[in-house]
Amino acid sequence: MEKLTTPPFAPKVIELLAQCQILTRQDVQQQSPCVAFLLLKESGLSVTKSVFWQLVAFSLGKTVNTLSDDERVFWANELTKTPPVARFPDEKSMQSFMREALIQAALAAEQNEVPVGAVVVHQNQIIARGLNTCVRDCDISHHAEIQALRQAGQVLGNYRLQNCDVYVSLEPCAMCASALMQARVRRVIFAAREPKTGAAGSVINLFAQKTLNHHTAILGGVLADEAQTLLQNFFRQQR
């Protein structure tokens, strides 16, 4: 497998991509040149479009000056369509925070609510927790994410939560996805997918709509089995 080398890439580019586990041509192909380029930008490195074309050419086994016009048009469009990206915490950290969200979900189940829980993390500390209380409060807006966002805003004294991550046990619906973006949450990590109402890729991906103001990076599947089991047990008891 051919590794990224200097030239054509600057040493800093190679270093930052290595931190994202992008080391070879195969890695660039799997992630896509678009994601690799956006990860470089997200890291704070000042990169020009020329780096993007270097990544495209490298992934295709070409040099930049041999890219065809059709290839340039295709990849320029792909870059425009690529959803927001971010470097996410390590798996152990994400699982630890997700377990806290699952505790909230279990508390919701005990109250005969659909078991969904969420936590807000700021500077690697949980600052807010939320659980689904729609039935208890007779309020459809009282989803776990909304409850957690409200509490986090009070803690930080600001409704904008740019430097926060939200962990939620179930893929957000359209209402919650919109609230998360309006709050300018940095990253959303969810557990189980929601095939009927999920707005982070299952039914629609609102987070990928670049016509909306703010873009929040998303990652699904963290402790998905545990979250799914909790939901299945709840609905089995309901029947």
C-alpha cells in the first residue's frame, strides 16, 4: 500500500492525516479525498484547494496535472456535497459518555417513557443530562436532547453550545436535529438508528443540508446494541 509522502504532500499535512488514521492511498480512498481535505481544515491547518487536488490525484494513482476535466468537475461536486466532518474522541471515551446517556434512557423507561437519554459534554465533562418526558409532561417537545440542551444552556449561560458534544441513545428526530444545529453543537454521537424518524441519515440527514446555517458533525453506532436492547425490551413490555 502506497503511503502519503513528501512530495507531493507537505510534512504537516502527512502528520495531521496520520493523526486521523489516514496513512495510505487505500485510507484516502476509503475515507474519500473530500473527507481527508475537510479533516485538515477542521484541524485548523491553513490548506488551499491545491491540497484537495493532490489528495484526489493520489487516490486515483495520478498526478494533479493528469486529472481530466470530467474528474475535476466530479470531485468538486463531491466536495460540495460532503457532510460536515470532525475528529471524534477515542472509542473508550465515547462509550463512557454514551453509557451515561443510556442511564438516562433507563430512567425514562422506569417512568413509562420511550427510553431515550442524552448528555451534553463540555471540556470532557458532563454538564447536562436529559431524558424523554413527553408522556409525563404532556409535551411533545420534551425529548431527551431538548431537555439536555436546555439544561446545558442554563449551566453555560448561553443557548449557543459551540464547544459541546451531545451523546444520545437514539438517532435524533427532525425536531431534535434542528435544535442541535441551532444550538451550534460541535458533534453529535448517537447509539441506535431510528429507521422510522431518524434525521441523521436513516430517513433524512438534516446535518448534511448545507443550505442550513450551521453544520454539526455526526457519528452513529456507539453502543448501538445496548440501546436497541433497551428499546426492544420497553416495547415488548408495552405489548
